Amino acid sequence: MKILAIETSCDETAIAFVECDDGLENPSFTVRAQVVATQIPIHRPFGGVVPSLAKREHLMNLPLVYDEVIQKLKINPPSGGCALKIDRVAVTVGPGLEPALWTGINFAKELAEKLGVPLVGVNHLEGHVYSNWLQSKTIIFPAVVLLVSGGHTVLIRMDGMQKWEKLGETQDDAAGEAFDKVAKMLGLPYPGGPEVEREAVNGNPDAIAFPRPMMHSGDFNFSFSGLKTAVLYNLKANEANEARRADICASFQKAAIDVLVTKTMRAAEENGAQSILLCGGVASNKALAAELKKRAEAVGIYFSAPPMEYNTDNAVMIAAAAYLGHAHPVEKALPNLNI
Ligand code: KG4
Ligand code: ZN
């Protein structure tokens, strides 16, 4: 199935053309063309994503990104067909910034009509989850998924490709949001996750004993707002300098990773998981991925993370979710897939 996927839920305008084969049992994906136009420089002066600016940029970028994808398809056409042989259009329908989402949905509707192919709506979080299948590998169920992004922090149990339940989620800030807010306090640019990770390399992770909120709460929920506030108090109480900044980043990152990994491992243990899957923008954090992989493999559990380029928002993962997940006609209103 040849899927043209569109993602505009936040600050990336992304379109991809992906060939999906071999069904749910043994799925394989060939990315023929993909383009991501990032708006990060536009939002950076504001320290976060401004929804009205995101909408304006998506409206401007969508036709340009689409043209670029079509150009790439001419050079690298889909198997057995001309550049525009598309079976369906898929679009992210939520969760995300509503003004941003609608730009993609409207663009996708028009395109699907013009091409005369079905249009399906995809849940953005499913996109992140299914990005784990973009590289061919065998993921054995039950699996526990840690989805960590700028908007969500969720633990999911998967019993099959389309069978899952939510085990827990953050009660306040998402993990990526905490990274972004801590970066902002330290005067580091948006998005803060990669900046904090870079600073943390030169710091001592044991320099400051930041709290590990809800680490032993007995459930699978998270809370990051107390950790963020602890960083703020620490900053107010102490003179800031470069070495301290690195120590704060390293200590904050370690506290966040400790909570994420401890709870994921407990979820895996209690659910008899055969695999642990990491995904979402924060999955790009090398320290997090390395720690979770180490802990999983130490107890004989298979660890999977998507190829690095598919951790942050992109349209390839939306194509994968349209093929593997609960995609349905967009006319059926915005879906709430209970994750
Ligand atoms: O999945 P994503 O692109 O967008 C949402 O769906 O939210 O995730 C973006 C989030 C941002 O909060 C960003 O700071 C965080 O992912 N992030 C990271 C890293 N790279 C991106 N957080 C920690 N370490 C990183 N290396
Ligand atoms: Zn995302």
C-alpha cells in the first residue's frame, strides 16, 4: 500500500510517501520521499511553540513541502508506477495544537479528493508508537511502550499490533516539557531537550540530589512539575555559572531518567513484557535510551527504539500508523483512541 502521510500537529510541517508491505505480521516500510520543514527558528524567540504562528507557517509550508516530495518521487518513483500512484492519504488528526492540526487536515482532504483516494485520520501518539516498526525487526508481545514527547508521557501495554491499554501517564508536565522548561530557566534555547542533554555531558549527575517524584508511587503515573520546581529553587538559591549549569542539567536529566526507567522496568516486570519500546521526541536522549536498553537487556527483555530521525515529529511514522494502527475515515470526527 502506497501511503502519502501528512503531519502538522505541532511545529513541524512534514509529508512522506511510504510503501508499506507484508501486513501486520511482518510489516516492512520503504520511504520513497519525505520532507520535514521545521519551524523551530520561528518559535525560538518565544521560548515555545506559538499556535497562531504554527498555523501560519504550516499554511505556507504545506504546498511547498508537497511539491518537494513530488519532485523527490520523480527521481525515486514508487515501485511499479508513476510518481503519483497513491493508494491513500493519511493525516494526523490529534492530539496536537488545534489550529495546526486543521491546516494538515484541510490540505489532506483537498488532496485526497483531487487524487480520488481514501483519506484516513491517524492518532499522533500511534505514530510515535509504530515508529518502532520502521526498521524491520521482530517485536514480541506483550510489550511495554514508554512514549515520551513534548506533550505526552505515557506507559502502554501492547498485547498485539492493535491491542493495547494505557498503564499510566503524567499527571502534570510531560517529560519533554520538563526538559524544555528547565532549559528556559537556564537561558538555553527552545527546544530545550537537546540543549540540556548537551550541557549534561560536562556535568556531574550526582552533584545535586533532585527529587524523583512518584518513583515509588505504586502506579504507572508520572509527575515532572515538582522536579522542574526543584530546579528553579536551586537556581534561585545559588550563584549561576557555567560549571553549575552543567551540573544542574546532568542532575536534572539523571533524576528524570531514573523515574522513567524505574517505572518502565517495573511495568515490564509486572506485565511479563518480552519487549520494551521507547518512542517520542525524548527518545532522542542518548542517556535515556542507553540506560533503558541496559536495564532491559540485563533481565533478558528485548529493547527497541526507532531510528533516530523518526523520534521527533515526522510524517513517515504517520504512514506507519496508517498501515498498522487504528486509522479511520476522517469524516468520523476527531478520534480519541484512549491513549
Ligand atoms: O515528539 P516530539 O517531536 O513532539 C511532540 O509530539 O511533543 O517531541 C518534542 C520534545 C521536546 O520537548 C524536546 O525538547 C524533546 O522532545 N527532545 C528531547 C531531546 N530531543 C528532543 N528531550 C531530551 N533529550 C533530547 N535529546
Ligand atoms: Zn510528537
